[in-house]
Amino acid sequence: MTVFDPLTHLPLARSSAAATPQVLVTTREVPSGAVEPWCVRSATYTRDLPEVTHTGLLGALWHRRNAQLAEFAGHLGVSERMISRWEAGGEAIIPGQ
């Protein structure tokens, strides 16, 4: 889910400008049948402003792409030996919440 303003295209240089935020939701097909266990690679990763759900995905997507290029299914973001976020069985696990 992404919050955005389709009418004013809120400028980054003037983020305090009046806006009418909307919610943008994208979906994708859920795989059918049994899902094979994942083999993931850990990578040091800390989300910006982790207490707020946001669209800052550059770091996470970069780590996932590098893991997949190394033939892993994805990456497990860790920081100071803690998992930053993990999705298991359709449920997001976020430490501290």
C-alpha cells in the first residue's frame, strides 16, 4: 500500500504543500499448491523510520536482487543480530510489535 497525491504530485522540495493523499494498493497472484521452503541469505539492513510502514523499498529490493542473483530465494534483513522483518505463513513478523 502506498500513500500518494495523484492531483498535485507533492514535490519533494516542498513536502509541506497542501495535498489530498490517496491510498494506492497493488496486488499480485498468490502461488497455488505447496510452496517449497526458501533458502535465504542474510544481509545487514535497517529500515528508515521502522516504526512507520512506508514505501522506502530501495534497500530491501537491492538486497533481494543480490540474493536472487546469488541463487537464493530472497534475503533476510538483520541488524545487530536481530531480524528487521520476516514474512512467514502469510504473517509479517516485526520485532517490537
